[in-house]
Amino acid sequence: MSDISTYTSRTAKLSCSAKQFYDFATDIRNFIQFISTDTFSNIISEKDSLSFQVNILGTVKLHIAEKTMYNRIVYNGENQQVRDFSLIAGITESERGNAEVNLTLQAELNPMLKMLAVAPVNRFLAALTDEMEKFTGWSETKG
């Protein structure tokens, strides 16, 4: 039997407003700005979907499943090992007007896979939040 496993990132403090982040991140083609080509290959992106190859997992497919304006974006995904998972970007705005983003990955995993996934998933979320904080081209969208 599988349970829903939840992994949560630290809160990333970005150099843009919540609106800028939302507008940028709801075009999934822009998501590739936050992933390393050293880790991912065969990246195919369209406005609402993204596919890429990860050495350990194989092909991962993401698409936007839900959008709540300036507050939340849900990307649903799948691959051969994990049939259904969600990457959720929770968006808030600080008193200074900058976006703060918290990433949550939820997946239905069997106990063995759950145990093996903890470290890689946490590294993945940490890398995404680090790249988001470094990024400055929020107005340079693909759309």
C-alpha cells in the first residue's frame, strides 16, 4: 500500500513581485531556467507542459494542473517509477513587495521508494529554490 509522501522546501525569497513570479512560472517553458542541464537532458517544453530526462528516474513529464492567481501553481507530473506526483509552488508577497515561494512535492510512494527518495527530492527542491533566488530575468518570459 502506498501513502502520500510530502517534501517541502525552505522559503525562497525572490527578487520579483508575486505577480511577476506567477506570470513567469505559469508559462512552464520558463521553468527550465531553474534546472541544471548537468542533471537533466532531452528537455522538451511547451507553454503548459515540460518533459525532460533524469538519469535516475528516466523521462519526467510535467504540466500545469491548477493556477490560483498570484498565490499558487500546481504542476502535475509522472514518470515510470512514480505515476502521479505534484509540485506545488505556494506564493506569498513580503511586506517589501517581493515574492516568497515555498515548494512542496507530493507523491504516492511505496515505503521502499519513499525511503530512497528523501535525499534526492530534498536536493532537487533545494536546488530549485537556490536557482530561483539567484534568478533576475523575471520579465524575460518565453511567451
